[in-house]
Amino acid sequence: MSSPSARGRRGRGRRAADQVRQEILQAAGDLLLESGMAGFTVEKVAALAGASRVTVHKWWPSKGALAFDGYFTVVASTLDDPDTGDVATDLTTQLRAFVHLMRDTRAGLVLRELIGHAQIDPELSTALRERYALPRAQRFIDTLERAKRKGQLRADVNSEDIVCQLWGACYFQLLVTGRPPLTDEFVTSIVRNMLVGIRTGPPTADDAGRRPAGVS
Amino acid sequence: MSSPSARGRRGRGRRAADQVRQEILQAAGDLLLESGMAGFTVEKVAALAGASRVTVHKWWPSKGALAFDGYFTVVASTLDDPDTGDVATDLTTQLRAFVHLMRDTRAGLVLRELIGHAQIDPELSTALRERYALPRAQRFIDTLERAKRKGQLRADVNSEDIVCQLWGACYFQLLVTGRPPLTDEFVTSIVRNMLVGIRTGPPTADDAGRRPAGVS
């Protein structure tokens, strides 16, 4: 079942296994960005990585899991998590990196395709959630929780809900409204709305945690 | 090409044409909720409505357009737009009606399937945008603009961005995170976050439009 490759077969030591794993992930991501889901097979990934199909299946239970892990691997480096000490800057930087990726690279098309298939394929739906959405969300939640600990965000807000209102806004544009392209200005607007709120008028009893002007 | 039906053929007057149109839409929506996209064809819709396939194609350029218009027709009555005079109440009511529909009826599965196919089918993607997303968004934008005119929302916020941050949050749960089920509490949380903001601390110069406490 194994495919020969220019890189040759790996040994069975721990370090070698990690390396094979990483090369499979890289191959999966590269193939996905090049061919989309239509051209994505476990066989092709195994051949590209110089690994056997059995090895690939040992680590990834399904084609969907491999696709999302591969996608995540090749785009991860573009989605670093800054820690400037200012939550508005950190959120804006993270969202703009995502928006840039969706707008200016093939990753946007591929992610749309992966999420699209996930709506009609239960196996891919599980992979989307476990291999992509939740790990990605966790990074953003970490940023929000750090800001809570620093007192920059209200302690009573639910970080998962904020992820939905910031990342969800971008995904909504990407998947549903198809409004032309995601812009840096859009990110600025949604972060500001989220931080400051959209309501006029003085704070009320409902605004626990927001201090009125002049109280430091 | 026409299919006989229990309802019989329609006349050609203006009122009759409107009626045929409405019955085709109803049939399309009913079929979709019953069979999903797998069992959805123009032929079946025409037969159910007692119309010809030619008539259906005259009004709907594609199967996707018919599917989204049909979906919109059968769920529209459950998504009325309240006008209580209080924007928080109106937004919460609209979002809860949607959340209820997604969680407690087959509409959620069908909408996921339609949006899923739209990611990999350009014709369905256009239909999603033009026949579903933009008309639905417009209703919500109307509510937001009304609240701006009443001075309940800041005049400088972009209503389309707010739609993304409220509806987008719900769609993100539905399509991406797959977090178990959309709840009324989730809606309460995201509306409150949106109106009040999540930041601590006193308003800054960036908060134009928010008046400090004590100034009426």
C-alpha cells in the first residue's frame, strides 16, 4: 500500500514518526489548496508524503479529518496570536489575518468548500468541529480570557459568544451574504461595535461592569 | 410537460397567475422541508402545484432560485418583524424566532443543506444571496434603521455589520462550531453584548454618540 517517493521511507523512531506526521499534514494542506476537495484523496496525500495509506489511516480516521488538519497546518502560521497588551489591537490583528487569508489566497475558496461539504456529510461535519472550529476558537477565547484577567473586558461576558459575534460575522459574509470582499474596515467596525456597543444613551443597571465617565 | 393535479389547471388572468405563483412557492417549500435537496426537483414541484414545468421555469431561472424562494415562503410567516418601540425587544424577538425555527423544526437541517450546496454550486450561491440572505437581512436592517431614527442606536453604526454580528453569530453556531443547540439564552447574551459592548472602563473619545451617565 505504500508509495515510493523522492523523500524515501521513514524509520520507526519517535522523532521520525513525528516528522512523518508533519509531512503528511503539510502534503494534505498543499494538495487541498492546489486541488480543492475534488482532487483530495488519502492515496494522493500518502504518495506526496512518502508514507503508506495504512500509516495515514492510523492517525486520521477519515478523509475529512485529514483535510481539516492539513488545512489547519498550512494556514496556522498565518494566524498567529498576538499579545500586545491591548485587546482591541489583538482582536483586530487576528481577524484581519483571517480576512486577508480568505480574501487574498485560495484558502477562502477551500474553506468554503470544506464547510459546504460539512453541511451534507456528517463525518466531515465532525471533522470541521473537532479539527478546525474548536481549536481555532480556543485561540481566540484565550485572547479574550487574558483580556478579562487584565480587566479590559467585562468578567461576565461569555467568550464563546464573542467568538460567534466576531468570527461569526466574517463567516456570515463568506458563506451566506456573499457581500464583496471582506475588508479591513469591516474588521475595524465589528471590533469597535463589540467593544463599545451600539446603543446610545447613558448606562443602565443592565450595564454592570461598565463604569461611568470620570470614574477611573 | 404539464402535470394534472387535483387542483386542476389555472386560467391566464393576472389574479390567477399570482395564485399559481403562490401555489408553486408553497409546493416548493413543502417539498423541500419534506425531502431535502436530495428529493427536490422542478418536475415534482410543478406536479404538486398543478403547473407546467415551463411555467415554473418562466418565473425561476434555476432549481436553486425556486428552492430558496420556496424555503423563504414557508418560513416567512414564522419570522415576522415586531415593532414594540424597543430595539432590544425587537432584535431579541426576531433572533429567537429564527433560533426556534433552526432548533425545533426541519427548517434548520434544510437551510444547512441549502447553504452547504451553495458553497460548491455557483448557481445556488447566487440564489442564496439574492433570494434568501439579502431579503432576510433587509428586514433586520429596517428594524435597526428604525431604532437609529428613534435615537436608540448610534447613528454612525453600519446596520449591515450589525446583521453580521447578530445573525452571523447564529449561523456560525449552526454551520461551523456545531455547538449544541441554539438557545434563547444565547440570543439574550449576543443582543446584550451588541447593545452594551463588552469593554470595561470609562467611555473614551472613540465612543462618539454614547453619552456619559447622568447626562440625559
